[in-house]
Amino acid sequence: MTVTADDFATLKAMYPDAEIMADGGVDHVFIPKLPILTGGKNIALNALLRTGEHEGYLTRLFVERQIDGKGQNWKQYQILGRTWFAPSWNHIPADLPILSMLANHVAAFR
């Protein structure tokens, strides 16, 4: 899936340091220090949002480390030359606006 310029501009307004990185014909959006509310506290993790299918998941959100006590069945991946982690969290469609896609993925860490 390719991120549209308008959709990316909306994301950039909230996360000015975000970048699009393509891998295997699918856009990944790198978001440095993505704020995540988890366990009643805010943390900031580098994140990589894959806007297309990955191993049976419609879209994926990868983070730089596992979040203790949140998410299930964490796995480690090598993507774009870095190590990333993702829990099992599915059914977030690729046709959502990118901010909605991101919000739905972050919900796994509440």
C-alpha cells in the first residue's frame, strides 16, 4: 500500500519527524518517539507503521522494544536494517486514513 501525499501531510502535522520508507513495494512510516499511553503512563518509542499486509496481518505497527505486560505473542523482525517488535494485533485495514490506522494499532498497548 502506498501512503497518499494528503494522508501523509495530516500525519506530518502531528509527527513532524515522520518519514516514509518503502520496502518490498509497501510503504512504512517511521515515527520517532511515538507517544504511547500504556499502563497509565506515557512512553515514547520509535515506531514503524507498515501500511500493507505482513504475514497475514492487514497492517502492522512495529516498535523498537516490547512493552511489558501489553500485547500478546510478541515477535522480533528485521526491517529496513533494524530490529523491530510487534505483538499479535490484526484486522486494521489498509484503507483507513493513516492517523486512524495508527490509533487503532496503538490501542493494543492500553
